Amino acid sequence: MGHITLVTGGAKSGKSVFAEQLAEQSGGRLGYIATARAGDEEMRRRIIRHQERRDTRWQTLEEPLRPSALIAAKETQTDFDVLLLDCLTVLISNILLSEPLNWDAPDPKALLSVETLVMVEMEALVGAAANFTGHLIMVANEVGFGIVPPSPLARFFRDCAGSAGQYLAARADYVYLVVAGLPLCLKKA
């Protein structure tokens, strides 16, 4: 049965670096599941910085919408001892933006449908991790510390990310909050 660690924190808090260190300390064959898409030049540079931080021990797998299917795949199950999924918040953005909604006046039924898509993927991640014999480390932004966002899309995103974080934290063996590069263990198995 798999082992799940959730690492959360604010933007530029050091959560990805900490998660990478946890993965490397676990040893074995390391897989990095990237959810980001290089939609513009600034994002492309961010992705390159993340890639340059990892050495040759890491194999990068890209999956912007369904990382659960990648984790559940037989090849992934046998090829890796540790998988690092970075990041859940970007994954949630990808799911939200893949749906054709009018974000200026979103239909409540459509919002419920999109929220369901997000939570189905979170449940699938937990299910895939349960069948993975290695260690799954997931990184997520903590987006609930700020003010209430002014737009419907931003509020909905914040709410989905918060619900997903709570769901995963309840099922994780370990949960860390990283602030200013310092990890605080919130939950131990």
C-alpha cells in the first residue's frame, strides 16, 4: 500500500524544494509528475527553473489533467519508488480552464459539474496512491490565507483548491506546511 505526503504552502514558500528533498531522501527511482503547461514565456521560464533544480536521478512525466491515470499505469507502478506530483493547484487550474464556462456569469449547475471533476480527480489520486507500492508526494498551494478574490473564477478556484486540500490532507500519511522555506509537520502517520 502506498504512502502519501502532502506538502502545502504559499507561493514561493519553498514547498517544491522541500518536497524534492523529501523525495530524494526516500531514495530509489524518482519520478516527477509535472502538471504545468508552458502557455507563455514567463511560465516557460518557471518550468525551466524547476527542471534545472533536478538532477539526472529524476525522470519527468508530464500530465496536466489526469495524473491519477499516470500513477495508476502499470509502467509507473513498476518503474518508480517515489513520485512527486507538482502541483495540485496548477492541476485544478487546468481542469477549471478546460471547461467552457462563462466566468463573468457562471451557471451554478456548471460550477457544480466542474467542482465534481476536480474532486473526482482528487479521489482518483488517492485511489492510485493506494495501489502504488512507493511514496507519492503531492505539492499544493495554500490559497486560503488571503482576501476574498474579486472575480467569480478566482473565488471558485480558491474554494476548489481549499476543498481538494482538505480532502487530500485527511487521507495523507504526512502533511507539511512550508513557510519561508521552513517546513512544519502538521500530521504524522
